[in-house]
Amino acid sequence: MEVYVILVEPECAGNVGFIARVMMNFGFKNLVIVNPKVELDGDARIFASHAVEVLENAVVVDSFDEAISLVDFAVGTTSRIGGDYNVLRVPITPKMLVERIFDFKGRVGLVFGRESIGLTNEELASCDLIVTIPASEAYPVLNVSHAVAIILYELFTYRRKFGAGRFREASRVEKEMLIKYFEALLEAIDYPEHKRSIAHLIFRHVIGRAFISGREAYTLMGVFRSALIKLGASLP
């Protein structure tokens, strides 16, 4: 598993530096920064301390979509938890996350939002899984650098305890194709139009939580393909 830390429009140079430092502390070096709102020198380099190389090697991209295209599995983060009817904000904990992704091969992106507003609903909807860090209800919003540290710590300690995993997870391309087959099936069975968007989100999150393998993705696509052919519907 190759881990990427993705920062979306960071607004504080000090936080960027601290994040680079904590990445180095736990042995992670792949940093992606989306449309930074601060200079990546000066304070960022000062707070990075001996982890300046993480900053120097960071990949800077213009958009959120460009960033998540670099990974096979995107994990969004949020401090706001929803209920059964808010599928965008039904998260798991960092510990649950590492237990689920540990055995998979591929590129995993940990996506962290802006200091001011976090990730938007649209950005969360594009992620495969949502994670939240349990904290006091009185003030549940952590500094982004602290959130990065907690999740990377969980990954680091789990890796040290159990070694490296061997299972190849389905790639982003494979999962997106599986979703296209699912959407084609919804259309073929004339599923109510106004319910399709929520069904799409739920299916995306289900395959995200399941961490399906490439073989499982192709097996499901085969099932959907057979159903579409049986229904006389067009294939995606």
C-alpha cells in the first residue's frame, strides 16, 4: 500500500510544515497539495524542520479531481458526522480504516480539507470512504496537522505490528467502471429518477467500505453485464 497525504487548499503555511514533519516522523513521503492558498516556503519550511524534503518533493495540482486521480482509493476526512439519511457523513474511525485498508495493494489518498471549512459535500461525495476522529462534542474540530498525525500514527503502528499486506485492491478505474455498470442497471430497471443519485452514493460507499479487490470488481461487473444483456439494455 502506498499512502498519499492530500491537502486541499491549505490556508496556513505552518500547518503545511507541521504536516510534512509528521509525515517524516511516521515514514510517509507522498504529499499532494491542491491549489495552496499560502507560499510553500518561509514558515512552511521552518515548521517542517528536518522534513523539508517532503515539501520539496510535494506534488502541487490545480484541482481536487486532479489530486484524487493520482490514487486508487480516496479517504475523505470530516469532523461533522451525519446520520442514516446523510450518507455523505457516515464515517468510520481511523482505527477501523487501517484495519480495512491494511491488506490491500495500491495507492491510498488521505484527503484533508481547508482549515476554515474542511471538505465540501461535493468533494466528500467523490471520496470512496469517510473517516472522522472521535473527539469531545464540546469542540470536535481538530487542527488539520493533528488530524494527519493521528491517522498516520494508526497506520504506522498497525504496519509495525502486522507487516506489509499483499492483497491488491480494485483500482479507481475498475471501481468507476463498476459504478457505471450499476448506474446502467438502475436505468435498465427504470429505477425512479429522483432516487438514483442517492443510490449512486450509497453504492459508492458500500464498495468503499468493503475495499473490494480487482477480481471482485470484475466479478460484479460480469454479474451486472449479464443482467443488462438479459434485460436487452445497452452496456456502459
